[in-house]
Amino acid sequence: MNKKELSIDDIMCMEQRYRAAFINSLGGFKSVALVGTRSAGGQTNLAIFNSLFHLGANPPLFGFVVRPDSVERHTLANILETGQFTVNHIRPDFYRQAHQTSARYGADASEFEAVGLTELYRNGWQAPFVAESEVQIAGELVRRVDIAENGAIILVCKILFVSVPETCLQPDGYIDLEAAGTVTCSGLDSYHTTNRLARLSYAKPDIDPIEIAVTNGG
Amino acid sequence: MNKKELSIDDIMCMEQRYRAAFINSLGGFKSVALVGTRSAGGQTNLAIFNSLFHLGANPPLFGFVVRPDSVERHTLANILETGQFTVNHIRPDFYRQAHQTSARYGADASEFEAVGLTELYRNGWQAPFVAESEVQIAGELVRRVDIAENGAIILVCKILFVSVPETCLQPDGYIDLEAAGTVTCSGLDSYHTTNRLARLSYAKPDIDPIEIAVTNGG
């Protein structure tokens, strides 16, 4: 394919929204999930995030990025206030509602009601899960890391509870997210389903990896 | 689907490799890319990472996670030494070679040669690009953030140069990564192509988002 090459000067000269779409595309396909929170006063909030990343399995940690000056500010305020939130994977049958949570609803509106998704409570956890979601996680804030360069905040979080479809859990702990219907995203606004090429065995020097079978029913 | 529910106690009781596969799956589909580096002494290195995340567009920043005690240690050493690296998207025709870079080759071996991928140099950049890759990025280290909980390191990085297929660049700055053949991954070892559901317009309260057409040729 013919290539377009861009320097940092070209990038900094881009119109702001063009640059946002361009730079957001560069990271490749991304995790996308709905983060559910509830304020101490009981107001629920639901927001879509595409910056979740794995930080470690022992203890189970992940991170995600929040912009304090964006529509994400209610999510941030609730997490800083209560320490609690949920992460809910998105399926093709409600990705439009998930996208719609990024609209600027007021502080007294719940995106659950506004977009037509269902709050689910369990195990005494204060933050609402998304009932329509097949993969649900309860997360607790460990600490925040402020990024001085642009005011972004990385929230370092611990996983406390997980609900996954039984048939998607494989014998070695891998979760077949494709079977669970989890979607991925690219850029700011593009949603995609997936087709597995293969699972590959643990890589060792001078040995070609073999394919690991993925079975229905774990 | 019937659900399996797991508490933090259940997770901490898992066998170590089972837990790694399980927790790595929870984040959803992830960015996966090859990071190319070169030591001050000239030794090249290539490693696969699935933790890239967007941090901001102005300036263009992203982050990724490195484990100092893992096969990723050569990449980390080279980046700390030179400040320079490349990020290269992975396509279906070389995802097996990309996965194979995660084998524990010695410090005096180049994964480029070991797995059969081609070093490409341009613009005086010291770190090698992957010639087979259609989306290539030159990145510079801004600073490191140490995660006390598990010894992981988040590298905060700035984008300095980008090469993308001309036909994939859309009029609004979005890059059609599906057309570029970029793959995504899940868990530790599963690779996937994608099928676009839709691009959705910027969300506003009480208005249903419309689909944005993706065109060939930008």
C-alpha cells in the first residue's frame, strides 16, 4: 500500500478534531467497556471507556485513563468519592446504547435510563453492573497517577469480583470473549466484532508455536 | 448464558498460569503491536506488547506497560538507554512471527532475525521499524511511572513520526485499521481479525447517533 508519512510537526498542525481521530486510531484495536458508578448520594452514572489496560495478574490489577475536563468527569468524581466501580463488556446488541453514554448528560441524569440499559446490583456492591453485559467486573480504586503533560489521570485499579459466561471459560483460564460477544473499537467511534485467527502456544526459541484449540463449554 | 462468578479470594487461589490467562482475558480485546528498539551498542530487539493505550492527542501521547523481570527487559533497557523505539501494527500474514518474538532469546540475539521479520530504518531514527508492518510509529520516552503494587512500569511516550497506508486515512483523520489489516488480541495468546459494525457519530443527548461511512481511498 502507498504510505502517507507524517512528522510531529504535521501532527501538531492538524485541526484539533482531525488530530483526535487520527491519534486515537494509532493505538490499534482497543478494549472498550462501560464503567458503572454511583455517587455517595445515590446518583448512578455509566460511561464508555476505551483505555483499559492490563497491569498484572497477581494481584489482579488494571488501569484506565480519565480526562477530568471531559464527559468522564462524573465517573471520576464517583470513583474518587466511593472507590467503587464496575466494568462491563459491550455486545453487538447494545453497542449503540453504549456509544450514546458518551453524550453530555447532566450530573442529575443517569445514563442507564437515558440510553436504555439496566442497573444490576449484587453482592452488596454499591456500583451498578450493566445487566445486559455478559462479562462483568467489580473494580476498586488503588490509586491515581496524574499525567502532568496533559492533565490526564491513570486510575490504577484492583479486580474484586468477576462474572463470566460458564461456557466461555476455557480449561486453562482463558476466556473466549469472541463467544461472549465482546466487541472491540478503533479510533473514537468505530465498533467491531472479531474472528479468531488462532490461539498460539507459549513461545520458545527455535520451536514454532502450535495452535491451542478453543472449545465450547470450557 | 449461565454465569460463573468469582470473588477476589477465588482469583487469588487460582494456579499462577491459570490466573494469568484469566486476568489477561478480562480487559477485552486489546491493542497488539511489535516494539522495535536498538541498544547504544547496535543490538536490535523486537518484542510484542498488548498493553498500549491512548493518553492524549495534544501532544500525541500513549502509554504501555513493561515488566522488568520478563522477556520484555531488553526492550525496557534499550528504551531507557536511547529513549527511542518504534511501534508496528501486526497483520494476519505475520502474526505467528510476531507471537514468536515473545520467546526468551538471549541478549545477543535479534528477534528480527530469529523470527524472520525485516528491519527498516528511516529519517535517521535509530530504532528499527518492521518493514512488513503497514502502520508504523516512532515513539520517544517521556517518562516512566513505577507501579509499586507489582513492579510493573508504565512508559509514557510521545509520537514523533507516523507512516500509514494512504487509502486507509479517512477525510476526518480516522484510520481504517481494518483495511490496513491490523489484528487485535485477547488474553495472552489469541489473535483476531475484525469486522466493523459501524462508525457512530459524536453522541449528543436525546439524538440517536448516525453511521459514518468508511470509504476506500480516504
